[in-house]
Amino acid sequence: MPRPGFHPECRHYTGYKPCPKGGDDCDACGPEDMRGTEILVIKLGAMGDALRSKCLLPGLKRRWPRSWIVWLTNPGSEAIVRDPMVDEIRVLNAEGLLALEGRRFDALFCLDKDAAALSLSRRIDAAAKFGYAPTAHNTVDVWNQGSEHALRMGLSNEFKYRRNELTHQRILYRMAELEYEGDGYGLSIPDASRAAAGAMFERFGLPPGRPVIGINTGCGPVFETKAWTVEGFASLLKSMGGAGDASLVLLGGRQEEALHRELMAACGELAGRTVFDSGNFNSLEDFFAIVDRCDAVLSSDSLAMHVAIALKKRVVAFFGPTCEQEIDLFGRGEKIVTDFECSPCYLKTCDVRPSCMQSMKAQDVEDALRRALAGRQPAGRTGT
């Protein structure tokens, strides 16, 4: 016997109150309001990696236009994965796992090699599974043939460092067995964060019409070998800040607090005139909004780089120990790739002197930033 108002398959149904679209009647909804294909994406890992993995969302929606996408992420990354195409965000904690227990999905995509992600990909019921799978030892295998390329990159440095020519986006689409159409990734910025960033830039008193360049000084805690030198940043800031034709804003997190103090001191009278510090304790959403106020961003291969790419900024990204070929700037900027025989290496410490990052010249970085601001592309790959 029908139960009036009971339509758990509808995306508006909560069980807490009448349907916001149809009221008590619940006859106002059509097929387009149904959840349709239920999809689970498991992507934990680093924030920057989670952000760039959102490129998969447009492909999922093309394949299943009427679908309900659930994204499982780490605590603290909710702002990263929030997106109009993501219907439900679950966090890897007791509450989030209970919310997934007993559910059946039409498709599951495991994009992580973490032990927790692998185990969950086996435990959660889904009609089709893609991406990384667990072995009997809970080590890494794959669910589908399309994911073999991604697995091989973890098994062979020669394949990952030298032979692979696919960007991260193309690798993910191959894993998901979807057609790639140049899809990027985006970010949602709350109005309150936009207002906070606007107020900060008003306090800076930036001259109208002068371009703003975000200088990201951090590289994340995992691969500190990606960091540029204090001397390199200071030289760049004094040169471009002294020219006075652009405002330079330091971007960074808590780890860079002391570095920012040192750099601002090194800038002398330029500090507060053409060189500014956006602070090191901004919320994630406020950081997004600060980056969004910039015209161009200089960054290592890090979260800030992916934020700038997501916000469609001009980007100059520098690479030493990591693989530049996996990063797509989508035609907005250029890469500075240090030309060392031992790079990429993905080492957490390095005893080579000068290292690849120590060899990067401030003048090369400034030239790349000026090309980026002008919307020009380099004649070839920039090397140092």
C-alpha cells in the first residue's frame, strides 16, 4: 500500500519535514528530482591531491547526468571538496563511516592507496568498482584494467619519472574509464571569506589597477625539498617590489610564520608599500578568497598551486623533486623546471649542493611572472 509523502529515492527527501519543493503533497517532483545513479568517491590523502581530483566530477556527470555523488574525505578537507556537483560529503570518522554502512552504490571510485581507503573500497557494497583495490594483505591492487597505468606509476620510478606523459587528470579519467574533455577543477568560496579578504586588501591600500601577485612561500610538510630558498624569495621580492609596478602578497600557513617575518624584514621600506603579508593563520576558505584576489600566483607544487589553478589564476609553478608532467596549468602560466640529472626524486631530504631548488634563479622567476601577467607563454620549457 502506498505511503503518502514517502519517497526516499528523491533528492529532496529528508524525513524530517515536508518536501521543500512540493510540500505535503510530494507530487511536484519528477524524474529529474530523483537521486538516480548513486556514486561514491573515496579520496582522502593530501588536500592538494583531493582538490585536483575534483576534475573527475564533470566526467561523472556526463556519464550519469542524473546521479547522487557522495565524496568521502579526511576531516578538515570539507571546504576542499565542496562543490555543486557533490551532493553529500562524508568525513573519515565514526559518524561518516556509520552513514555509509549498509548503503549500496551503483559505482565506487577509490582514488587512494591508503590502507583505510583500500579496506573501505572492499567493504562497501557497489555494483561496479574502479581505482585502487586491496589485496589479501591490504596492499595495493586495482579494481579495473583502466587503473593499471596508475598502479604502474607506483611500481616503477622509470615509468613515473621518465616515461609517463599523462597529467593527473588524464590518469584519473583512465582509472574511471571515462572520456576526458579537458576538465579542470574548481572551488567554492563563502561570501564571508570574500568579505574578509576584501577587507584585508583594503587595509593594504593597494593602488587600483596595479596587478597583484601572490607569492606562496610554503611547500607542505611532506616534501620540504620542494621549497625555494629564503635568499631566492628575498631577491625576487626586492626586485619586483622595487620596480613598483605590481603588489606582492605573501601566502603561507603556520609553518611559514617565521619565514614571512624574515622576508618582510629583508624588504625594508618596501614592506607595506609594495610587499604585503596576508598572514599565516587564515582559515582554508579565507585563504581561497585571498588567492582569488591575486592576478597571478607563484608557487611550488603544493596546495596553493592547486588553489590558484582551480581559481583560474595565472600561475608560475616551480618543480624540482616532483614530476611536472602530471600538472596541467590549462594554458594559464608556465612551469620552471630545474634541469638536474637526479630530479625528479621525491626525496624528503637532499645532500646535493647546490640542490635543484637552490639553483633556481630569482631573475628567471621574475621573467616568468611578468610573462604570466602579460598572458604570454614561454618560447619553451623554462629550465634552471
